[in-house]
Amino acid sequence: MKPDKRTDTLADGIARKLEALANEKEGIRRKLVVTAKQLAVTAKEKESTRRKLVVTAKQLAVTAKEKESTRRKLEVTAKQLAVTAKEKESTRRKLVVTAKTLAVTAKEKESTRRKLEVTAKQLAVTAKEKESARRKLVVTAEKLKSLYETLEKKVSERTKDLEQIRSKSEAILASIGDGLVVVDKEGRINYINKSFEEMLGWKAEEIIGKSMVQVVPREDIHGTKVSFKERILTQVLSGEKFVANLTNPFYYIRKDTSRFPTSSIVAPVILDGKTVGAVEVFRDITKEKEIDKAKTEFVSLASHQLRTPLSTVNWYSEMLLAGDAGKVTPDQKKYLEEIYAGNQRMVELVNTLLDVSRIELGTLIIESKPTNIVKLTQSVLDEHKLLITEKRIILTSSFSKKIPLIKTDPKLLRMVIQNIVSNAVKYTSDGGKIYISTVMIDGSDILMKIRDTGYGIPKDQQNKIFTKLFRADNVIGKDTEGTGLGLYIARSIVEQAGGKLWFDSTENRGSIFYVTLPLHKPKKDNDASARLYQRSNN
Amino acid sequence: MNTPKKILIIEDEKTLARALELTLTHAGFEAKLAFNGEDGIKLLKESPFDLILLDLIMPKMDGFTVLTVLKTEKIKTPVLVLTNLSQQNDIKHAEKFGAKEFFIKSNTPIATIVTRVRELLK
């Protein structure tokens, strides 16, 4: 193939143009086909539209009919509306009236509202007050609550304290070394402590509620059972306070019938001024008695020993005074007389001490015989005549003629009268008065009264006057001779004889001493006191 | 002149015995001393006495024993007891044993004793 290159290129161009024309023709043809197809579609669409229009026409015909029906309905409605309008008018009128009424009501409402407003405001204020009050109440309530709690706590603490105190008191009572018994006003045992149980052998449960006097018998120093009436407890419950006299010890009888010497103090329990019971505290004094006995024995021994030197002084001064050793000058005589007198006082003191120890040891022997108390008194007065005259004391005496002889120990009775009379003389200042009388009372007792206008006994010391070695303050300076034993001895003797010795006294006015002696002593028991010691030694 | 009456003083307290001796001699009696019961009995056995002044509490032999011995020995010499015991029991006891009288020395002036002796030996 290599003819001419230009020819070839031309031919090629013509070919290519022919090919392009062919292609163009094919394109147009294809376009025509498409257009034909499109035209066919459009025809179909026109047909569909025409059909739709037919339908629409038909629909319109239907709609016209509906419109007619609607118009008719509307006509009915219009008529109805006309009626409604009338009703509306009436309603409107009514509404106008109502409106007017409402206007009035509105005014009233306004006024009410205002009132309400005021009220509301007031209520608001009240509410505030109430709120404040409420708050206060709340605070108060809280305070009260706290106070209540505190109180409750205090009460419970106090109760606990009281409980403690009570059990403490009970423990104390229980452990007191002395016997303790509490009785009600009928004398029934309410409480006893441990010492009571130990001393008397009774257990609390055995005797609570029973009569103390019956459960625990008492005997006096003579071994005689003390009667119900004479029991201290009975006397205290009847209203009189009484402290057992230690010089008159007694015995308590144990459950096992053995006994022990006792001293006790009984006091009434007084509530609102009424005796509701009594409390008794008692002690076993066996030991004390032994010590006391030893002491008394010592005094007795010492006194006897003192008598020898006293006798020596007595006798030798006597001999000197008698001139046995040559003549004495008046001065020497005076001095010797002082020695002798001083020694005599010592002798008297020793004698008194021995009397006391005899009384206490129970070795005092009583020799009773019919005794004329009036004569005895007169002889005692005679002994004091010198001193009475010296002190210019006016002595008056009166003795009833009816006084019989009484069976008693004249020496001891003399000691009693001697003691009281010598006190009256000693403690009455110069120019004073002493009055003595003896009368019978109730036909069963002799009553002797010795009254003086002397110094008297100070009130605060009156209860000690019968105590051994006691001397009242107001006479110690005035008289150095007293021993403080006289009245102790006198009372012991009188009581031994079944009588009583007591006194009334006012300081600086004088004293009256009373002695009663029974004509017949209920029971004579010479060895009673001696037995007392034998027993306590057992 | 009468021979003086013989008095035996049985007393252990020498000063008291001497006082009695002096006073009784002064009063015209013949007094002899014994300082205990035993010596007293010895003297009594040696020669008779008109009166005995007897103490009760003494060493060796006390007054009560002396009284008993006097009784058994049938010595009838009157006895005045001079003592400082003042228990009534002692007094009774002494009297039962034959003592004629009983004096408490400290309570009795020596003159009283002399008077009683004189009366008894009249």
C-alpha cells in the first residue's frame, strides 16, 4: 500500500465523512423512533384525560344535586336561626337584668371583699401573734420538757440517794454494838438489830410483831421478875421519858433463860407530838461490872490500909494533947487540935468510902429491927444542934403522932437522915430556916420532908446530884468538907429499904428533900446485891 | 498498993502497939507487947493476963486464929478486938469466937479504949 500519501489521506477523509453521515442518519432515525413513541404516550394521556373529564362531569352533576340539598337545609337552618335570634334577644334581656343584678352584687362583693381584706389583714396580724405565741409555746414546751427531764432525773437520783441512805442507816443500825429494839405504841417489836439477836439469842423472824416485854423478861438486882407495869418500856410508851439508872442495873433473860446484867436507855419515838413507839438501846455490862467490882475492892482495900496511919495520927496527937509527953503550950494545943480535926475528917472520908464500897460490893449487911424514926430523927437533929445554933438557923420540926415503928436497919436509916440534915445545915447560910416533918401517907408509907432555905441546887446539875462524887458548883467554894458521896449512899440505902429519895430545888431559894419508906418492905433480900456480882462473875 | 493489972497487946503495927502500951502504962496498967498472934499465944502460955487487946490482921497468926486457940486452950482472958476491919461479918465472927468488944481503931480515940479497959478490969 504505498501509493500516494495525499490520495490516501483524501480517500480516508471521504470515508470518514460517509461514516459520519451514516451515523447521523442513524441518530435521527433513533430520534424519530423516540418521538413516535412519545406521541403514542401523549395520545394515551389525552384519552386518560378525556376519561377523567367524563368522570368529573358526572361528579359535577352529583355535586349540583348535593348543593340543592344543602340549600334546602340552609333554608331550614335560617328559619331555625330566626327563632334562635328571638331566644337570643330574650336571653340578652335576661342577661342585662342579670348584669345589673351582678353589678349590685359586685358592689356588695367589693364591700365584702374589702371587709374580708380588713379581716384578712387582721387575721394576718392574729396569725402573726399566733405564730409568735406558738413559737413561745414551743419554746416553753421545750423548757418544760427539759425541766421535766431534769426533775425526773433529780427524782430518780434523789430516790437512789434515799435508797442509799436508807440502806446505809439500816446497815448502821444493824451493826451497832449495842442491842437495839424498836417497838410500836403497843410495845410490839418492829425492828431488832444484829447485836440484839446475838445478845438475847432471838432471831428477828421469831419475835417481830410480838411484845418486847413478854419476849424478853427482865429481872431486877434481887432476881425478881419486873412486872409489865414497871417495865421502862411500858412507862415510856405511856408518855414519860425514862433513862435506866445505871446504879440500878437489871438482867435481861435470853431465849435459853440465861441472863446478863444490862443497862439500857429507852426513849419514846414521837411523831407530830404523839408517842408512836419507843426505841431501846441496851448493853451487856458484865465487863463493866467486873471492872467496877475490882475498883470497889481496891477502894475498900486502900481504905482499910489508910486506917492504920490515920489511927497513928489520931492516937499520938491525942496523947500529946493529953500531956502524956509533957505539958503543951496553948499554941501547941491549938495546932495539935487542928491536926486532930483534920485527921478526923480524913477518917470520916475513909468511912464513907468504905460505906460506898460495901453498898457496891453488896457486903453491906442490913440488920432490921423495929425502929422509931421520930426518935432517930430527933437524935440526928441533936447532933447538929451546935452548928444550927452557931449559924442562927431556925429549925422547926413536926412529927405526926401516928407514926408506927418500922422494921429497918437503924444505923443505915440514921446515915440517910444524917446526910440530908447535915446537907441542909451545911448549905443553908446564917439565919436561914430548916423545916422537918414526918407524916404517914396512905397508911402504908412514911414520908419525911426536909426543907431548907439554902443555896439550892443549880437546875442543870440536878440530875447528877445522886451521882457518886458529885458536888454542885455553887457549894464547892463554900464548903470543902463534902465528899460527894452522902446522897449517893443515902439513896442507895433508901432504895435498898424499898423506899424513895428525891428532891425539889431552886438555886438560891432552897431545897426540899423527900424520903418515903414503906412500913413493910415487899421482899427482903439481904444478899441480893452480893448475888448480882456472883452472877456476873459466872 | 494493988499490983497493976496485966494487959497483953497483940498488934503488928508497932507504932500503934507502942501508943497503946504508953497510954495504958500511963493509966497505971502493966502492958506487954506481942507483934503477931504466935508471939501472943506464947506469952499467954507463959503467964496469965487480965485482958488482951487483939488486932485481927497480922502476919504469922491472925486474930481469928488467936481467938480459936484461946478457945481450944480454954484461956478465959477477956479479949477486946481492935482492928481496922469494919465489916459486920468480921465483927460477928470475932464476937462468935469470944471477943468481948470490937473497936475500929481509926474511929476510936485512945482515951475511949483506956476507959473501956478500966471499966472491964474494975
